Amino acid sequence: MVKTKKVGSTGRFGARYGRGIKQRVLDVEVRQKAKKTCPYCGKHGRVKRIAVGIWHCKKCLKKFTGKAYTIE
């Protein structure tokens, strides 16, 4: 897997798909993988995405829904 500063994790696509689509994928992946704060206990960095729109806090063990790639 090639990962550079410019293309980040989308380096795995190589020369395929074009710059615009890869940039959109990169924006979504960065937001999705960023550390999130639990809306119930307020602990930062303990929330993980289980499935599309389903999130889980490892500290207070709450499961809750949100958007597909972010909690908001």
C-alpha cells in the first residue's frame, strides 16, 4: 500500500479513478477515523463505529445512532 502526504490512504487506488473522486474518499475517511467524543459520558477518543450509523462508546458501553460517517 502506497501512502504519501498528498494522497494519504487513497494511495491504494494507484492511478485509477481520478483525483477528484480520490479526494472525496480521503475526506470521508479522515472524518470517519477521527477521534470522537461520547455524547453521554463526554470521554474523548473512546467512540468507535460498529456499522453504518451505529456507534459504541467503550467507556460507558452505550450504543447510539448517528450519521453514517460521523456522530453529529
